[in-house]
Amino acid sequence: MALRLNPFESAHMTASPAKSLLMACLIIAIVILGYTILNAPDQRTGGQKISDAINELPNGVDKAGRQLESRTPGQKLSDAAKDTSDDVKKATNQQ
């Protein structure tokens, strides 16, 4: 019986180099795919942008104005996160 120096280490914890390389490739592929998706160009037509802006008017003129710009999904996600944090700040300051 082999003596183990680390009692928490099991025989299944050691990964082969092939598995490590496969995991690294998968992670890189996921990162590249995410980057590509978040930086995709805005495909909306001018009419769609105007329609989106009109639908956003009840939420404020600044949010409606953002709909007229060509923005990537990453920029839209960033704006949504900023708007959410602003809403949380307003809600906690009013109580």
C-alpha cells in the first residue's frame, strides 16, 4: 500500500495532461464565444430604434435616447447593470 502524504488527496484528483489541455481549450473557446457575442454589432433598423425609443419614454428621456444609438450587447448589458444599481440606490435612500 502506498503512503499518501496528503490525506485529502484522492487517486481521482490527479488529472492527465490531455484532460488539462482539453479543459484549457474549452475555457478559451467559451471566452472567445462570449467576447464575440458581447461585441456583436447592432442589427436594428432605424425604424426599430425609433420604436424602441418610444417604448422607453416612460422610463425617462435618457433611457429612450440610448435606444437611438447603435450599441453592442455588452454596452446594453453594462447600461442595464448601471440602471439597476441606480434604482437600488434610489430605493435604499428613500426608506
